[in-house]
Amino acid sequence: MKVGFIGLGHMGEPMARNLLEAGHEVTVFNRTRRKAEALAEAGARIAERPADACRGDALITMLTGDEALEAVGWGEGNILGALPKGGLHIGMSTISVALSDRLADAHGERGQLYLAAPVLGRPEAAAAAKLFILAAGPADGMSRAEPLFKALGQQVFTWGDKPSAANLVKLSANFLIAAMIECLGEAMALVRKGGIDPRRYVEMLTTTLFAAPVYKTYGAIIADEKFTPAGFNMAMGFKDVRLALAAAEASRVPMPAASVVRDHFIAGLAQGQGELDWAALSRIIASNAGL
Amino acid sequence: MKVGFIGLGHMGEPMARNLLEAGHEVTVFNRTRRKAEALAEAGARIAERPADACRGDALITMLTGDEALEAVGWGEGNILGALPKGGLHIGMSTISVALSDRLADAHGERGQLYLAAPVLGRPEAAAAAKLFILAAGPADGMSRAEPLFKALGQQVFTWGDKPSAANLVKLSANFLIAAMIECLGEAMALVRKGGIDPRRYVEMLTTTLFAAPVYKTYGAIIADEKFTPAGFNMAMGFKDVRLALAAAEASRVPMPAASVVRDHFIAGLAQGQGELDWAALSRIIASNAGL
Amino acid sequence: MKVGFIGLGHMGEPMARNLLEAGHEVTVFNRTRRKAEALAEAGARIAERPADACRGDALITMLTGDEALEAVGWGEGNILGALPKGGLHIGMSTISVALSDRLADAHGERGQLYLAAPVLGRPEAAAAAKLFILAAGPADGMSRAEPLFKALGQQVFTWGDKPSAANLVKLSANFLIAAMIECLGEAMALVRKGGIDPRRYVEMLTTTLFAAPVYKTYGAIIADEKFTPAGFNMAMGFKDVRLALAAAEASRVPMPAASVVRDHFIAGLAQGQGELDWAALSRIIASNAGL
Amino acid sequence: MKVGFIGLGHMGEPMARNLLEAGHEVTVFNRTRRKAEALAEAGARIAERPADACRGDALITMLTGDEALEAVGWGEGNILGALPKGGLHIGMSTISVALSDRLADAHGERGQLYLAAPVLGRPEAAAAAKLFILAAGPADGMSRAEPLFKALGQQVFTWGDKPSAANLVKLSANFLIAAMIECLGEAMALVRKGGIDPRRYVEMLTTTLFAAPVYKTYGAIIADEKFTPAGFNMAMGFKDVRLALAAAEASRVPMPAASVVRDHFIAGLAQGQGELDWAALSRIIASNAGL
């Protein structure tokens, strides 16, 4: 397929590369051109404006958040104006439910198709084409997107024809990870004060009740207090929990544990820890406990 | 070995049976004698008072909580008075850190050995001898207890020579389960309001990020809102989260997510839901969201 | 003075009337014209568009919130375009810190003066010209506004030359009222469960430690559970606590008690109680306690 | 009247002195005798054991908490054994609802009368006989206590014939003060980050909405960050909020704002601030905000 790809960050770059390797013709756009040039060596064409990436069978956006996607959607050389009638936009960024709803409306008014398809997985999973894809939107678009999803991930979970449902699921999943970090951080502050070795504690938990990858990954980071380099940092974690809370507010769902997590993220940012791995939530907790 | 066993509830009964099957000579005591009689058919001797279970190589207690263990420890026909010097008490109940410390002192003063060895696992795991045993106490006692642990569980995690450390770890683990229920309940209230099918949501979570047994078990209960029969009920869950918070208070660890869980348990009890499965925390959350 | 006045709601109407009574020439604009006509009988001129209220010595806006003020500020016939260079805009609405900052910038770019001057006080205080005015902005504008403030309130508290500081103070004050309702609600749920008469309890509190008008007003509403008619409703209270939290987020201040209040407002809205007096926060609390 | 008085701390000492000045015959007991001797100079008799203070028309206890009162109630030379049938015990300490209930039972079994009569007011109010007395218990005892109350306070609020109701009201009042400190602390962290002068802010609040003595007192302490000497310290504040939460737990009342306060007290204690004035809750808040 001929596909446009906008956003060559930690996630987008390996994803675009996988599309190329799967034999698709990829036209890439990135705000800082240098990253696009690296992909050109692997066979990608370079678009000079977002609009120039809109001429294939589909356009994928993989940006850092609402602001970046709004710029591409409504700014100079924007995709809403450039996509042809019947054109397909697959939005894979983690964005707000509200923006996803606005995009669905805007594309709909122009006779364009819009899928939301955010992903679960870190850059390594992106590179290995092992992402989990959470997709929602019109069935028509979904079947057209299938070959692309195949090149990018290991499994697609679909959530009906309202695109923002996929964004909601994605945000709720990131909330669950942050909440898991919070709770693990509290439990580990408690046992550390009781003289328990935190590594041994994590080992016990992850070989018994909580034998899930996220517990292993974050348990180890918390036990070792190794918050750099950040896989996903406090500022990003805060952004996603805020978006989950914004969606919850709009649909009237009190989420007090999410409020606790939010307050701890704010404390972390207030104390200059925005660049640390979001597992550093546990550092706020430990420091409140005098550790 | 000759072993006394006090407390034949949902957990204690299958545990005592496993000891018999492993060839140990077991003398059982239970407040309501009928349960002891059932085990007598399987070869157990019946003790008329706690003290009468104290004459073997070790005594195991598996009771419902602090109050029951205090009665056995200091009440009529008590074990502290009956255990010989050098006698070994293995306390496997889920009790407070404070009571475990008091028991350690009391046994120590009498020249007796005391291990705390609470377990992770539900009655089915107890029956299958698949419990995880969290044990702490004097090394001497630990090696004497080994053959018994072998008959009861699949793995022993040790936590040093201060018995209450094992209780602390156990309470922290139960807090983590309750907190997981809370967080999952919040996430699921959020996505349900967005029209997402909760079963499908749980399936996605537990095949991706959260592929741990507890997420599967409780995710299913929450999705189906099937809170009876209770595997572990709200009143019990509340008790354990209280004990975790009491330990945290004593060692000065603020645990705000635990406070959220505590408040939701209290709301559940206030509304007469003490007998529901503790996954009914999610019902409180859903009802606050108008679901 | 010649003054424009936009927004003739529960607060704006009596305020505009007081300006007329103090001898000022007032040109009023209101989205629904009928309210403007009532004031015309008292001597006001009617503006057909916001822009038509911009020709005097000053313009006062007293609208329901960000959205309404944005419409007047940047919408059809807007005030930013119509105010002359050197013109003075006194924004008395309760709005976000962020919008106040945007207005300050926009007016500044056009060489116009902007004061933020939100008020403390309910409609009766507005009618009696007993408002407390929280004002911030350029000293120049402040002295020009003085005669108008005199006609509207009993006292002016100034907060420096950055207008949004006044909005921040106003939002913090509304947070304090909401938080007071929350805490009083919790205390009263507790004593009611202990068989204490809530009216008597409020009487005791307000003749001893908490002899402040807000405690009397809201204590009585909570004791009598008389949540209609609403002086200030749940939806409005929620809006202001959200704005306080948004300001706190932007300046990195964790406010966990505010988060509790926010969650209870959301629960109230989820349960269809948006039109009740915001003292109905106490109803959420009571209902969680099974009362 | 002939009255025994046990507990000559910051509150008890001036109270006993007021009784003497009002012409009552007072027999005092204090654990450290030196304080009793000081009162002997003012005319008091000294009791060598609690029991020796039980022979008059009434016995007043004014101790630091549950533990101290339990020692006097059930310990060596205890008052339960020494009070004659029909004897009157007026418990003015701030203690738990549970202990008050136990005392009521214990006195009842012995045919003795028991009133709970905790007070609102700091040592200066005690010295000036300006305390507010919260009293509950049998009407008979209440009328006998009247002359004593008259000598100690400015007003008596009665709460029925169940003594612990008065303790509940007292604990709820202390919770309300702590919660007020929390909320004020959050609001002041917010406005300080916005460049607002905290003293001016407190002045505004306490001349408008919150013109109550507690707001003035604690607002000034928070603005000046002057947490020593402590009028009432963090450790004491924590104790009382814990007792309020224990009563709330027992009667099934979720109090999430109280949980926030509790967590902040624990953080303060963890960081070695137990001796600071309880207004130092605001320091925890400020430090979480990076102030």
C-alpha cells in the first residue's frame, strides 16, 4: 500500500521502518527533517508538509499528543484539507477522547475516514512489530487498515465504530499502569520500613500473585530506584493520567485512586522530576514516608 | 512429625488433611468440635483444649484473625502456658504485625520458638498443597518447620528472623490485591460509561499488560458483577487493609491509595455489603459514577 | 462615569442597577435582550452588540464563566476589537487563571487596560452593594475603576498588577468554601450516626470555634438537607473547583483535599444532582455512609 | 463541693486552680508529684494514688489520652475500685469513643455515675475559665456537675445521656480544625505560587468569608510558618484525627478528607515534625508543591 506517515519519534520511527520492510511505499513527514532523512535511506519518500503525506491509500499519525496532532490537523499544510474524499486517517497517537471526537467529526464532514488506533507497547515492541493495537472506527476503514496493522503489531483489539472508544481504552490502560506503580510504591515503602529487601519482595510478588510483565519491569525499577533513563517519563505519565481524568470528568466517573496518582505526579513535577521514569512516583511516596 | 493444628476453617481444614496425608501425626483442635471429628476419620487425634495440641514437635495455628489467636494464645487452656520450653509455634494466620510482635515476645520469654508463616492462596490452593508460604523467625525453627511446609505448599519465601516481617509482607500483598480491585474498578467504570464491553476489556488487559491470575480472576468477577459466593469477602478485605494501614501508621508510611480503598470498604460495609466478594469494591465505584 | 456593562444575570443585574443609582451612565448588553430592557426602565441604554458597550470610560463584564467571556472577547461584535486604545475592561466574572492571562495579553497588545476584579458575595450582597471586590491589574486602571468599585462593593482587596492574581484568589476562596462544606459534611455524617442532632451540633460549632457566616449558612443547609432552591449549585461549584485545580496543576501544587471535593462533585453530577445547592456535597457523603 | 482532680497538665492545672478559686475543696493527683505540690500551695490536698482522689462529691479526670486514663481507671490504685457506689466520675480528657463506652459500662456495673465532658479551648481559655464544655451522661450526674462546670467554663453543651456522644462531638470538632488547616494550607500553597502575599491573603479571608477565630489563629501561623512553640502539636493532632477515624470506622462513615489529613500527619511524623504545631500540616503541603 501507499501510506503517509507523520511523526518519527521513539515509537513512530521503528513503526515506519516496519511498514517499509513489509513492502509498503511510505512517505514520511517529521517536523525535524533529519529524522525523515534517516528513513529515506531505507526507502521512504520525504514529505515537505503534512499535506504531502496525504496522497496514498492511508495516512498514519503517531505524534506526542493533542497539541502536535492539532497542529497537523488544523495548522499550516494540514491533513484535513489535503486528504481526498474517502481518504483514510489512522490516528495512532495517545490523545484525548475529546480531540479524537473532534477529529471524527472533522473527517466525517469532509467525507474522509478516521480510525483511532493507539497502541500498547514500548519502543522495543514497536521495533519488533509486537505492538498491541487498540482500534476503533468505521468497519470500512478497519479492513483497509488491516495490512498496515499486520506490519506493525502482533494483535488488534477492536472497540466498535466510534474512534474515541479506542483512545478511552488506551488512556484507561495507561492509568492502570500508573496506578499499579502507585500501589506497588506504597507497598514497597511499607515493607522497606519493616526491613524487607525490596528486590526479594518484588521477586516473590512476581512469581506468585502478580506474574505480569508490568509488575516485573516496574517492580525492578522501584526496587533499584533506577529512574534514568526513563522509558516513559513522569511528564508523559502525568499527561496521560490527566487525559484519563478528563474523560472521566466528562462522563461523570469519580476516580479517587487516579486523583491520588495525579497528585503524586504533580508533586514530582513540582520537585523537578519530570524527566525521570514515571516509576519515580514511588520516590514521592518513599520521601513522604521519610525514606 | 507430631504436630498440633489449631483452626479448621476453609484454609485450616485442607491444610491439616495434607499433613495427615504426608504421614504426619496430627492432633487437631477446633472451637466447634464437629470439624475436628471429620478429620478424626482421616486419622487425626482430637484435642479438647488448645493446650492439648501443644505436645508434639510443632504447633500450627491457622485462625481467622487477631481475636481468635489472642484467645488461643492467652485464654483458657492457652498455648503459651502449654508449649514446652523449646516448643515450636508456627503461626500461619493473617494477623497484625503488632500481635505477631507480642507473640514473639511472649514465646521468647518462655524459651519457646515462634515462626510467623502466613500464606498466599485460596482454599483450592490449600487443598492442592500449592500454597505460597511467607515465613520468618529463628533459623532453628525454620529448619524444624521445613517438612511441614513441604506438605502444605509449593514454595517458601523467607523474610529473616523477625517473625512479624512475614506478617507485614502478607498484609502488603493483600493490600496490593485490594488496590488492584480498586484501580480495575475505576478503569472499568470509565470504559463502561464509554460503551466498552467490560468482558472484552478484561480479556484485552489480561492478554497484554496484565497477564496475571489475579487480574483474570477479579476482572471476570467485576465484569460479570458476580459478587456471590464470596471467595474472600468485603469484611475480610477491610480487616486486612486496616491491618496494613495500622502497620503503615506505626512505621510512619502514608499510603493514600490504601486510604481510598479503606474508604470504599467502609462505604460497602455501611451499605450492607460485607458478605459480598471484596471485588464488590467495584460496585461502590460504579454506583458513585451513577452506573 | 460612562460605563458599559455586559452580563445581567443574578449578580450582574443588581450590580448594573447600583451603578445607575450611583449616577453613572450605563450601557448594558445581555444575550437575552429582555433583561436589558428591564434595566432600560431604570435609565440604562441598551447595546445591541457587546461592541456597542465599549464606548464609555470603562467596560464591566460579569458573565457565567470562561465560555461566555470568550464569546464576548473574541466572538461576533467582540470587545477586543471595539475597545479604543487606552480603553478599560474590568472583568468581574469568575473565570480561569488561564483565560485571564490570555485577556491580559490580548488587551495589552491592543494598548487597552484590563483589570480582573471578581467578587465575593451572593446576589443579596450584590444588591446591597456589599460585595467584596478582589482586584488586580495596572495601577492606572485601578484608580480609574475606583468610583465604580465604590458603587458596587463595601471593600476592595488588591493583588498587584497581574490581573489573573485576583482570579486565583477568587478561585482559592471558592475552593475553601467547597472544602468547608466537604469537611462539615463528613463531621456531620459522623455525629449523626452517633445520634447527635445535627442542628444542635451546628449551633454549637458556630457559637464556639467556627463563628463565621459561611459555617452558619452551610451548616444550616446541611442539617436541614434543604438543597433547593440552590444559592450556588453543584454544577457551578464543580466548575470553580475544577478551575482551582487547573490553576494548581499549572503551577504544580498538589491539592488532595480539593481532589476529594472534585470527586464528590462528580459523583453528585453523575447522580443527577447538578441543580442542587453545592452543600449537597454532604448528601454524597451521607449516602456513602449509608445514611 | 469536695472534688478529686486527676491530671495536672497544661489544661488540668489551670482548671484545678479555678475550682479552688471558686471555693471547692480539691484533692489533686498527678503522676509527677511536683505539679501537685504547686497546687497544694493554692489550697489543694495531695492524693498519693488515684484512689485517694475518689472520696469527694465528684472526681474529675483530665489526662492526655486513652492510655493515661486506662492506667487510672484499671491500674494500680484505680478509681473504678475506689469510687463509692453513687460516686460521680467526670471525664474531661479527649479520649476515644470506645474507651468512653467501656468506662460507662464499668462505672454502670459498679453503680457509679459517669459523665463525659471534654472541652473546647486552649490552656489560656482554661485559665480564664472560658472553656466550652461538651457534656453527656445521666441527667442526675449532669445536675451534680453543674457547679463544677460553672467554675471551669463559659458554656455547657449537652449531648444526651450516652457519655461517649460528647467524646464523639469533641473528636469531630478537632477533626474540623485539622481539616481547616489542611484546606487553608492547600489554598495558601496555591496562592503563594501565584505570587500572593500570604499574610494579606489571610487578612482578606478573615475579614470576609471566614471571620472565625480559628482561621485567624491558624492562618497567621501558616502565613508566618511559625510552628514553634506548638499550641497543640502534630503528634496530638494525629492522635485525635485517628480517634475520629476510628469512631467513623466503627460506625461505618467514610471520611476521605479526614484520610487526607491523616496521611499528611503521618508524613509529618515520618519527617520528624511531631513536635511542631499541627498547623505544620501546611508545611507538608507546601513541600509537596516544591515550596
